[in-house]
Amino acid sequence: MYAGGEDSTLKSMNNHGSFVAWHTANYGPPDKFGYKDFIPMFKAEKFDAEAWAELYKKAGARYVVPGAQHHENFAMWDSKVTPYNAMQMGPQRDVIGELARAVRKRGMKFGVANHGIENFQFVNPPAELADKMKAEKVDLYDPKWADFYNVADRSDAACERFLVNWYERNVELIDKYEPDLMYFDNGVDQRYLDPLKLRIAAYYYNRARSWGKEVSFTTKKAAFSPTGKNTETIGSILDFEGGPPRGLRTGCWEVDRSVGSSWGYTTGERIHTVNETIGYLVDTVSKNGSLLLNVSPMADGTIPQDQQDTLLGVGKWLEVNGEAIYDTHSWVKFQEPGEQHIHFTVKGDALYAIVLGGGPQSDVTIASLASGQAPAGKVESVTRLGGGQPLSFTQGQDGLKVKQPDSAPSGSPYTLKITGLKMNKPTSTVSGNPMPNNGILND
């Protein structure tokens, strides 16, 4: 579960025409009302870490990764290495610290996302606006906010100060909150940052050893890959933004995507339905990944009810079907094409067939388990998770045909648990990279 947000406002309000016009009409021109002027408006007065953590627990989350810092350089924790933080400004509370305690109290893993490496090059106003602000020494060129925006001075010396401070912020996050996971966005992909990344990685992993627990980074593309290939990462879990690879990918990886149509709260945002979100989860897990679902809180610190409804609906589904999701790995194929949209996962000697479509009262035919095509062994039982009694089935050249009970509930995806066949072994690897020479897709 990712409690994130979207800070493209900082970039857009100083560069994109339509956004500049909207901002000017609602708040004033960017040189009069800049991004910094939103900080006093961001009070998070209704933020309740316990309520957030309880919601995530009920949604079935196993790990929670709040946005500790986005590209705009504002720290959501009580910091001594930057004055631009949530304890001294805005909410005036340690948001990260409160969440860390609430999340861990409920047995979930706690991570932090730090996307701040992009701040130094993030905002590039058009020349006319830049010249005006520079002449008047306002907002982006106001000396009092120079270290927040990092626009007025982009000299090598300024860049060095920025990178040192970025390192200090990460060390502070590590030492104060002992995160189980650190999530860096694609700004760390550049090879020239390798020495700094490795320094942070060494510090983090050495600290984790002193804590007596395993930790990891999650990064995009080949950020922690000396060869530049995302199949050869070191000490990092690969993250795919927006959706999973096209096919199976063994090893260890995750997908981050939003519960709605936006990464940050916006009025009129379309929130994905429970079944749509279940579909995203099942698609990812059946390919061997984990889903990091982004939610979008409002400025007052509350999570909108429509987002909560979707999260709670997914949690209810997982109460019944979580056996087919948690601690599973991919089968030899992730899905079977057809109107019933069947996806597969494996745990031990059990094969799970998760039926996303076609109506839960319809009989199911799994062509992949046809006589002569199915794995070694013999189907011994087929049960429906949450359904209790074994289901009637036959296995022939057309596939495994499963008879659904007349009392089967309708409206949601469901899972068939199939036993008796010889399943493939777990597809995790010590490195986290895909298994070699297995025909997987590496995108």
C-alpha cells in the first residue's frame, strides 16, 4: 500500500500553459502565489495514522510505503537536515513517524518512498517567467527559498550541496525509522549517481544487519544494475510503474499503480472498482509480482470514502481468496485466454485458478489442464475457496471441467483450488533477478 501524491503541480504551474492559466485564475500568477504558498494550506488537520493503518490492514496490505518526499523537496518527517519538513511547516507533526508506529503495531512491514533526487532539475520555467521572477527576486528566485526550489543556482557547487543533503536525508530516514523498504523513483537511474547510491546502499544494509532484519530498495529500470540490464540488478527489487510486464517474470519485483485515475487527489477522479482492482492484483501476482497500490489522501489528511470503499472491498475478497495470493508464485503460465479470464498461482502442491470473468455461476473449463497437457499427477480435488464442499469435475481432452454449485454467489472473482498435480518449484531467487534461460519476458 502506497500513500502517495502527485507533485507535478510544481512543474506544471511554472511551465504548462493551461495549468498556468488555471492556477492564475484560482490562486494568482505563479510569481505572486508560488508552490511554497501551498505549504501553509497543507495542514493535514484530520490526519489519523491509526485510522490509515487500520484501513490498510483491512484492505489486506502486507506492507505500507508512504511518500516521505516527492520531487518537490518537502520532507514529511521530523527532520534536522532540512527546514522544509512537516514538523516545522504545514501539518507540524511527524507524519512518517506516526505512520511507522501505527503500521508496525498491526504487523505490517513499513517502508519509505523518497523521490527527492529529481528536485535539482525538476522545475524549468519558461525564459519570460524566469526573467521576471529573477528580476523581482520572488518565488523560484527568492533567496529565502533557494534551497527548497533549487532553481536559482544550478552550479556544480550547488549540485554538490544538494546531493550531500539528499544523502543526509536518506541516512536520517534510515536511522529514525528503520524502514523495511526504501523506494526510489527513476531519478536515481543515472549512472553518474552510482557512487552515491552505493554509499547509501552500504549504509542501509549495514544498519539493517545491526537491526537484525532483511531490507531492500525498490527502484525502476536498471538503477542498481552495473551492466545497465534490469535482469542483473544488485540489492534492489525492480519496480514497474503503471502495470506489470507482458508475461511471466520470475525473481522478485513489484508493480506500483494507483487506485484511481490520478496519482494524487483530484476532484472528479475516477476510482477503480473493487473488481477492477482485484483484476490488477491477480494479473500482477499471477506473473510473480507484488502490487503496491497508490492511494491519494486529501490535504486535510483524510482518505476519500470512494477510495476507502475500494480498499475495503479488496480486503473482503482477500479474506476468502488470500490463500491464492499471499506467499504464492507463478505457474508455468499466468493465464488462460477466454471469456472467463482465468489466472493461475501456485503454493506448495496446490494450483489456484482465479476466475475473473464469465460469471461465477458458470461451469468452468480449464483447457490448460486437458488430459495429456496437464502436469504430472492426477487431479484429486477441486474446491472453491470459501465454498466448503468439493466440486464435481471431469478431465478430458477439452480440459478440466468443473461444475459450479447452484448456490454459488455472483458478482466477484473467485478461486478454484486444484490438488493432485505436480507443481513447479518457487520462482524466487536470492538476487531477485529472473531465473536464466526460462523464456520469460524481461521488459
